[in-house]
Amino acid sequence: MRTSILKWALPFVALSVGIAGFAGINAMAQEPEKKEVVDTRPVVKVEPVAANDHQVMINSYGEVRPLESTYLSAQVSGEVVSWHPNFVAGGIVARGETLFSIEKDNYQAAVLQAEAELAQAQAQLIEEQAQAQVAEDEAKRFPGKERTALFLREPQVLSAQASVKSAQARLKRAQRDLDNCEVTAPYDALVVNREIGVGQYINMGTQVAELNNIETAEVIIPIAGFDSVFLPERVKGITATVIKTGLHGFTREAVIDRDLGVVDNATRMSSLVVRIEDPYGLVNKQHAIKYGSYVQVSFAGTTLQNIYRLPQELVNNQTVWIVNDEQQLEPRKVKVIREEGEYFYISDGLEADDQLVLTLPEYPQKGMAVKIAGVQDIKKVEALDSAATEKL
């Protein structure tokens, strides 16, 4: 009985097992169709490039120096009787101020003596001119009498005139020596040192002080070869900015005065001279730039036309990467003509609206397919929509 039941049940069990196996195999076969296609293309960020005009700014450094420095000397001998309160090391004196005075008695006496000699010579001239007039009147009364130059007293008059001129010259020299007893500042000046004191006797030509002109300062700045090609044809008169860096930094306006006209044999650099008016700010009330200060000088060079400005990290060995119309990486050789700060300025190798790659994959290759960040892949969307339609 039991054997008979098993004979009838066994086909049904086998059929059930077969149906279950078929369903499992069918499920396994359809499972991959449910998986989404994974996009393995690297994602990159891009930015369109555009050409613009660029004003080149040239920067250099130099030391502030006086336009002129004078070793002041006495033009007369004598005893120093007084000096200006600011006539000390570090003092500032204005143009025309009396720096020190030399005792004047001997020179005042010399002026008086010269004046007396001039008066005497003028009196002698008047006398000789009167006698010459008498001689001429006498010659007119006696026409037959010989009229010689000596008879007309012409030599005597000329000698008297010469004596007058000589006396005038002596008076002029005496007055000059008297005026030189008051030694004045030749310009607005910074006193570097003073070597005299009250009561000291000095001789003519003795060096008494050193002065620096503070009406105008100069800064000699070297220009490197890579900057010199961007200099304007005429540099004289170009406005420049002098920058004093540091905790209390400031800027001052200046002007380029001239090109020194030579190239240094050691550095192969040329040099420009920049002038700063009133460096100590006595007139314009600006910050003082002391002599010896090391400053930065900035001024405008030429203007570059249709130039691309790129961050330096995007340019490697004169090459940049772009994404072409097929969304593939493409290397471009570029020509870098200038570097300023963190940027390169490029003249050739790029075209307007090229998609410049900002974030490269780890191992970029020419023709590598990439996906642009923030841009949806239209082809992929169309493929998915088509697959969904067929399934329905």
C-alpha cells in the first residue's frame, strides 16, 4: 500500500522541484538586468577661458638716497661766534637759514677801507676829468697848438678810471667776505654731522659739516631682463608708487626721472632712477621716507593685448589640459610670456571659450573620457529612458 502511494506521489514531487528550479534560474538570469550601469569616467571641473588686455606692473626694490650731499666748508677764516639750534646731527634746516656765524669785525673794517679807496679813486677820476676838460677848452682857443693825447690828459683819465674799477672790485670782494661770515643752508637739508663749535677758529676751506638735500630723494632700482622687455619706450615722467612695507607701512607717489643707460656686467640688469619730492614730508605733510630705507617701487609697463591669465598650478611644463567637444581630455602647449604673483600670462595656445580643466584626474591621458562636474550626461539619460520604454 505504502509502495503504491510513493509511486503516485513521486512524479508530483519531481515536477514541483523542477518548477522551483526553473523559477530560480529565471530569477538569476533576470537579476543583472536590474543593476544600473556604473559610470566610471573621472569627474573634472572646467572653466571657459577668455582673452583680455593686461596692464603689466613692474616691481623692483632700492635704497632711498639724497639727490645731493654737500660737504660744507668755510669761505673765510675767523672765530665761530654762534650756530643755529638745528645745526646738529639729525637736525633739519631750511634753505637760506644761517647755520653758523663767523666773527665779522675784520671783514666790516675791510669793507670800510674798500669804500674809502673807492671814494678816493672816484675823486681822482673827477679831478682828472676836470683837467681834461680844461685842456680841451685851451686847445679850442689856440687852434694852431698841437693837440696830443698827453696834452688832453687822456692817459691820466684812463688811469683814474682803472683805479675806480680796481677799488670797486676790492669793495665787492670785501663785501662778499663779510657776507660769507653768515654761512647759510644751500637747500632744505638734513644735517649729517657738524664739526665746529662756538669759539673755534676755522680757516678758509675747512670742512665744517655734511648736509643731505631733503628737497628731493632718489631711488635707483634694478630692472631684470624679463621685466625690461615690458618697459615703455620712454620711461621719463612715468608715475611710480613707492611702498614702505612693515607694521606701519605706507605709500608715496614718485616719478621715474631717467634710465642710467648701462647694463650691469655682473647682473645683466639695467637701472632706473626714481625721484621722490619732499621725502621727509616737510611741505606735503606725508609720511617721511628716511634716507637709507629699503623700499619697493611699482610702476606701469606696457599693455598686453588679448592675453589669457591662468593660475600657475594649472600650467605644467608649458602645458594645460582642456576638455574637447567629445568630453575627452586634450593637452595644449601654451606660450607663457610673463609671470606675476600666482598667475601666468599666456599669449598663444588657447582659444576663446576653451574648457580649461581645473581639477585633473590622478593620471590624465590624451583622449581620456571624463565627466564634467555639474553637467548631466545627456546620452546616458537618453539610453536609460529608452531601456525603460522597452521594458514596459
